[in-house]
Amino acid sequence: MKRRSFFAKLMAGMGAGMGLTPALAGSKDSTGTGERAYLLALLRKMAVPILENLAAGTLKKNFPIEYSPTWRDRSADVCYLEAFGRLLAGIAPWLALPDDSSSEGQLRQHLRALAQRCLANSVNPQHPDYLGWGAGPQVLVDSAYLCNALLRAPKALWAPLDDSTKARLIAEIKGARRYELPYNNWVLFAAMNEAWLLSIGQQADILRLNTGLRKAQEWYAGDGWLKDGDSFHFDYYNSYVMWPMLLEILQQLDAAGQRIFHQPAGAMLAQTLKRTQRYCEHLERLVSPEGTYPTIGRSLTYRTAAFQPLALLAWQKRLPASLPEGQVRAVLHAVHQAVWRHPSNFTADGFLTLGFAGHNPQLADWYSNNGSMYIAATSLLTLGLPADDSYWRAPAQAWTQQRAWSGQPFAKDYAVDY
């Protein structure tokens, strides 16, 4: 079925209640029905142009690459893997939900089938949209986001693939080992790839896996924050990379009964979860009563990916007691509205642009293109919770800064020593 025909019928079936409107309008409901519809609209807006083009072999033809004004001499091929891998990491939990006959279910089945076709095309050297797996060290970064997606939804994304596609994908992930690792957040990209290989019964490079975990542990600065290498950076890389990947790698190793330099993974996992929860307490407190948050550090153009850890813990049902579900849902909705209300976040053809709250390419760092921007999809992880989950049904609650600036009681905050 052609794209316009399929989605015209699908949107008609969903109706206004799904919130799939160009304005991505929010809801005033005290529970999360309207908020979930808003996120579904945002997911569809991000995902459809990438998945439909890559599935059809037209991504390289139709995706208008936008480079940072300070872009350094790198292969353009990295842009397409960035867009696909990062998008898939964010929508994988939703793709893994069970099938049903609802309009949302029809959309999910359609996009899941496209994602599976995209995976096959992306590793087929004879396909026009074979992704640039040899394009340089950036491949290590975005192969890790792709592996993260496969870990988040193995039955939906990995299991249905044919044997040839599986073999090719394994070979490409192992091929990323040829790239040298700087001692910063990149050690976790290498570790994520090895954790995924381990999850499918492949021989992992234990040194790359364990070294990444140990270095990240050594970089703990205190009170829920990790350094990015030897230096502390006051930015959102703890959100974009470090806490989510560290936590999910350890979860995989713990489930597999693996040890890290002779120590059970479970002990490091328990400590990492507590620290991630503490970091999420900081994230929640950074959001103003209006839903805005501090524009600090590198890669601000990754937009709402700054809140990936909050969405991840909500999806996994691992939020701390200090962050009730209704409060987290409300604060994430406020953040999404603050950022995504600006139409210039997307091109006329529906692709993400460089910018923050709207199109502003001057904000992009030297390593950024608009394919990089699809990491913003990782703030959509809560859509992996079904519509009848308590997360969506819990009454909305004011978040910390709303309470503080309206004269309501709010919890005091103190540093932790774990």
C-alpha cells in the first residue's frame, strides 16, 4: 500500500483522539491518555520518513543531509546510519508491544515490518541503501545505538530476520572493532556492541566489554554524575550515552550470569541503578514550571534525548520512590511540548533539522548532521508501556519546580554518598 493511502486511512481510523495532528496538540486530561497520543504523533512524525525511505531503498536519495556549519571532513555515509540506529533505539520498546487490531496496533505492525526490512537493506552490500559501515569511527557510535535497539526489542527486531541478514549484521557489528577507542563515553559504545553479541550467543570481546564498564565506574564523580573520561563535563552526555548504556549493558550481563573481572555483574548493576535514579532526580529538578530546561554543554541539538534516563526507568518500572509515575509523565510531557511545538524542528518533507527549539544550525557541533538528531527519539521510551499501564493511568502530579515556584511544599534535596 502506498504511503499516503496507508496513512490517510490509518489517521482516519485513529481519529482526533490519537492526537496525530500537525500541531501535536497536548491534552488537559489529568491522566495520560492525551499525553500518550501526543507521543505517538511525535513517534510517527519522526519514524515514518526514515523507515519508509530506507525500506524502499530511497533514504540516500530523499534524505536531505544538513551539516553543522563547522562540520569536519567526514564521510556523508555516517549520516544515514546515525538516523536509523538512533531512531530505532528510541522506538524499539513500542515496536515490541503485542499486536492488536486498534489503529495504534495497525501503525505498529506497519512500522515494525518496515524496520525489519530496513535492517535487511542496511547490511546488504548490493542494496542502494546499504549503510556506511566502513565510513569511519563514527560507525562505532551508531552501531551501538542499533545494538541497543536490538537489546530492547529482540523478539520484534532480531528474531524475525532471515539467516543471511543476521549473518551480515553480526559481521558488521564485529567489524566495528577495527576502530580505536578514545577514553571517554565511546568505551560504552564498544561495550554495548559486545553485550548485544553476547546476548545472541556470539563470542564477545570480553576485554572491550569489561574495560568499558570498569572505566565508566572509575569515572563516577559523585551524587549521580559521571565524568566523561578524566574530566567532568556539565552537559547531558550522562543522558545521551552513559547511564542508559551502562545500566542496560549490566542488565544484560546480570541476566546472563556474567562476571566482570571476576565479580558478579549484579553488584555493579545494583549500584548503577541507584546512581541512575539519583541522576534522574536531578533531571526532574532541572525542568522549569514552563517545561524548559537549562541549555548547557555539548550536543544540545539532541533535544529531548536529555531525558532518556527518566523515560528508560519509567519504561523499566525502576523509577525511585521520589519520582511517582504521574509526576514523571507530567514533566516529560512538559519538556516535549516546550521543544517540539516549533514547526521548524522538521523540514517540509518531515525530516529532523539541526537546532534545539526549532531550526538553528549554528547550535550544531562539528560532528553533527541532521541524522544525529534522531537520538531525540530515545525520550519516547515510555511508549513501550501499553496504554492500560499504570504509568498512563496515574493522575498527573506537579513536578518539583512547579511546586517550588507556586508556593507549594516540595522535597528538599541533598547529595548522596553511593
